[in-house]
Amino acid sequence: MDLDFWWLLVIPVAFAFGWMAARYDLKTLLSESANLPRSYFRGLNFLLNEQPDQAIDAFIEVVKLDPETVELHFALGNLFRRRGETDRAIRVHQNLLSRTDLPVTERDHALYELGQDFLKAGLLDRAEETFRSLETGNYALGAQRALLTIYQIEKDWVKSIDIARHLETMGAESLDKEIAQFHCELAQEALQQNNADEARRQLGFALKANPTNVRATILFGDVDATAGSQEAAIVQWRRVEEQNPAYLPLVAEKLMKAYEALGRPQDGADLLITWVDRYPSNDLLDVTYQHIAAVRGPDAARALARSQMQKSPNLAGMTRLLEAQEAVAEEPRKSELELMRTLLRQRTKNLPRYTCQNCGFRARLFYWQCPGCSGWETYAPRRVEPITASN
């Protein structure tokens, strides 16, 4: 009974303390809100209504009235940067850094934001210098990521590899895919300089970082072909089927030229027909059709185009089929088919595009690094054809 009695006393006492604490917090909040300028609330209201220009004007007024508002400086600087006014963003963050009473954490934050301002403005040297000053602290990881972005923009692949490895030691996600691509870029440069040994060395590093890297395999074939070793090049390019058959359109033309250089075009034609049957795609069909027509004649090319159209009907395939039928037709049907093919080609010539799976950026050429979002290996190696043509 005594225990029950005490519990009856404890419950109302705890409730009373909670009520008093809530009242104190409410009074504190109201007191702080009363001390804020009305421009602050106007700025927030503009932001909520997606009116950044008016929000900037309101926050500028607040900063003039109360220069000690650090968070408002950050908000104002970010708004300037998002609107493209990098000069004003830089001034805001430099103004913060000029304060001697700024805590270390806030100083690092201001440095990080200033680096982002420089990066957005294209002042890569100043951005690099700023981010390099953030080797420790809460913004060190973000600064290293920004440095990686800078070195990729500058195409400094050696520094990109170093920074990527350093990021992994800091606890970032694995960057093996990107590191392999950086080595491929170095191999590409070496190949352009006719330095086959260096190209092979970099490609070895690429495959060590990412054994599934198709680009390294393709470049190994390019190195062999440049050195005159067509057989070795064919072996490398045929490995793409094992790694990822979706990338076969990227090596089909190279491989056929190698077979032709060896005097074995029929072998190359047989392989391409096998591939296009196993892994149908318009890009692979384009290459196969052209070489089948040259090696085996228009009837074989027409049979190929017809069979592929039956398996996967599409506008590009229809263009090929009309072209094949036109090659063996006689007048006046030949002229009719030519007119139909020309009209269809005009309507569809701009339709197929490589599309980034990360940002949706569309391009006529295949890129290992997306020009839109800078992501690596985000392009599917086949062009996408819309269902209907737009007017």
C-alpha cells in the first residue's frame, strides 16, 4: 500500500516538472523570436514560396541589422551561388573568414563554402588551394571529394587516382570503378603518344582495380592492333562477350577490320551473325549488315535484316530492311523503296541516342564519362530509340 501511495505522488510531480519545462522552452523561443528582425521571417516566407530573389534581399537586410548572424551568412552565400552570382557568394564567405571570433568549426564551414564558390566560378586553382587547407575536421571528406572533381575537370588522372585512394582510407565508398577509368585515360594518352609499354602498364592497373572493366579490354585490343598483332587484338575484343555482351557494338567494327587485315572476312562475318542473333541491337545490326552485304552480297544482307525485324521490330531495323530490298529490286519498285527509305531515315536520323542512366543526358556519341553529370560508365552501350518520332 505504501508503494502505491508514493507512486500516486510521483506521477503528478513529474507532470508538473514537464509542464514547467515546456513553459520555459516556449518562453525562451518566444523571446528569441521577438529579437529576430521581421526581415528574417519575410526571407523565410520567400524561400517557402520559392522566391529566392526576394529572399536574398530580405536576408541582406537582416545581415546589415545583425552582422553576427553566422548561419544567415551561410544561407545568403549559398543562395548567391545557386543563382550564379559567385562573386557575391565569395564576398559573403570571405567576410565570414575575416572575423577573428569565428569558431574553428564555423571557419572550416566557411572555407568549404568558399571553395565551392571558387569551383562554381571556374577558379580551379583557388578552389584547390582552399580545399587543400581542409585536411582535417568535419569538412575534410567533402573537401577531398571536391578535389577529385577538380582533378577530373583538369584531366589530371594521376592526382585523381591519388585522391581516390585517399578517400577510400577516409572511409568513403569504394572507388575502384573510377580508379580503373583513370588508368584507362592514362593508357589512352600513352597510346596516342605511341607508348605501347606504358599503355599496357596502365591497363594492367585498370584491370587490377576493376577486373570487369570492359574499356581496358577494348584498349588492350587497340594496343595489339596498333602493334600489328591482329590475332592478339581479336582475342582481346572477343573477351568482351564474356565480360559484358552489351558492349559488343563497340568492338564489332574493330574486330571485322582485324579479320579483313588477316584475309579472313568470312570468319568475321560468321562471328558477327552469331553475335547479332544472341544479343540483338540496332548498333550491332548496323555493323553486321554493312559487312554481310560486302562479304556475302545483298541477298544475305536482306535475309539478315528481315530475320532481325521479325525478332525485334523497330524504325532503325525497318530502314535497314528497306535498304536491303532496294538493293535487289528493279524499277519502278526500286525508286519507290528508295523514296520510302529516304523519308524514314529523315524522320529517324536524330532519334537514336545514348542515354545516361544517372542524369538522362542524351548524346549521339558513346561516352565512358557522362558530359552531363560526370558519372563513369553511366551510359548504356546501346542507343535508345523512342517509340514514335516527335514532330
